[in-house]
Amino acid sequence: MGRRDRFLLGLQYVLGQIAVIVTAPLYFLFVRLMGYRIRDLKQVRNEVRRMYREQEGPWIICPNHLTMIDSIVLSYGMASLADHIFRFRRVPWNLPERKNFQRSLLIAFLCYLSKCLPVDRGGSREGLQRLLEKCLRVLGWGQGLMIFPEGGRSRTGRVKRENYSYGVGRFIEECGRCRVMLIYLRGDGQQTYGLMPRFGERFTMVTEIFDPGRTDGSGLRVQREYARRIMDRLAAMEDACLAPRG
Amino acid sequence: MSEEQITNKFIDILRGYVKDPALLEKATQKTHILKDLKVNSARLVDIIIKCEDVFGTTIDDEEADRIATIGDAVTLIQQKAA
């Protein structure tokens, strides 16, 4: 990773840390205004806090993906406003698709300040390589990286059992000391994917630490296998979450 | 194995992963696997793993990252087989 990229990444982090006093309350206000609630929120946050106490980082955080604002709801569910402000390093980095959030200058700026590293799907090898290096750098700082392992919002509304991305496997393989946190988030009224959850949505959020284990084989096979194990476990979390609903 | 043989075998492999087989009929060495054939990056990994099995070779991450077109894949497999 070049000196320029290292400097720019560090600058993004510092500016984000300064701005968090404004950005975090904005996101929290948005969640409250939309009437979003998470069941047993205190318990969920305590569980995440316990995980961070066990290991400060680096974390690869893998949630399921249904709407464009999942990261905001997840971040709200993972930590209190005070934790966002005073433990900014625990706020995970995100990898949104560039074309989804760079339509508006304001949203692009907010994303920049909120630890987002834009992804160009199908982009150049150099671009992807630079992004990978940035991600490994933030993991090297002991921080968290939120990756939606499905690679996009699930069109069926259920965790993808096929046609998912293997990118998460690459991070697990390249970051030997990372721990993996799985999160399953679903609103009571979420039947399928969408832009945003409905107004007043009530979510169930389940977290767990996942050990992807070890696997033999070449790099790409290992990455695919790690991704498969994560998707299998996320699908099992979904089954457990949906079972009481019948 | 000649370049033509490798190309034909590679296109056979692609058939299993391309949603619209008609796209393969016009395929050349310059055809971009992701953009022109509408294959996503995860399926490209599947294709590369399949190539490892079919051509009896191993392709690491950096080499895989360099594969963008059919020609890139064929050249890499040819180099590996040499």
C-alpha cells in the first residue's frame, strides 16, 4: 500500500473521529424518527460489548443483507450512542457499492466520515487490489470490517444458499488473527429485500462469534469454503429466527 | 496443449457458468468475462477452480486477479502448462 493511500486512509479515520459527534447522533436520530426498534436492544448491545471485551479486534462482521440501510440499523443495534462517540474505533468499516451512495454529495460525504470504503463491483484489478489493501490495513489496526457475505441484498428475502460472493473468505484467509462475528437482522414485516425497512419496523437481531475452522487446499478453494461455512451458519441463524413465526 | 485447444476447453468450462450461452458464440480472446459474459466475480472464482481441476494446475490469488478476459485465462493456463 502506497504512502498516499496510507495517509488518506488515516485522514479519513481522523476526520471521521472528529465528525462522529455529529454523524452518530444524526444516524441515531434517523433510526428513532423512522420508529425502528430492536427487540432486547440492551441485551444485544451487551452481547456485542462482551465479544469486544473478549477480543478488541480485528473483527470481520458478517450480517445478512436485505435493505440499503442495514449498516445503520446494525450499527445502532451493536452499540449505544455514547459507545459510538467514545469508542469510535469499534465502529466497523463498511464496504458499500460506490454507485449506490455517490449519487448525492451529502450522502457520499456522510459515508466518507462513517468509515465507508467504496467498492466498484466488476472494477479494475488495481482498484480492487487497493481496496483489499485498505481493508487489510484497517484490520491491521485491530478494527472491524463489516462485509455482507451475500455480496448484495438477497432477492428472495432469505439468506442466499447459492450465488453468494466469496470475498469474505479472502479476508479471513489473509487476516489470520481476525475473529468473525455473524449477525442476523430481520424486521417483523420484512418479507423480501427493499430500499428501506417499513416505518416503525421492529427487528430481531442475533449475534454470535463464528469459528470458520481450518481447511486444506489452494487459496481460492479455501476462500470459497470459508464463505460457504459462513453462509451455512447465517442460514441456520435465519432458520432459528424464523422458526417461531411458523 | 495448443492455444486453440486450451481456448476451446476454457469456453466449454464457461458454458456451465454463463447465463446466456449465445454470448459465448461471439466470444474471442478479448471477451471480458465479467462485463461481456455477465459472469459475477464469485462465479469467476468457480471457473478458475474448475480450470485448476481440468488443466491439472494451481492458480493463486494474484494470478486469478489478473484474469479479466478469455485471453488472460488462456495465456495463464498456457504458461502454467509449459
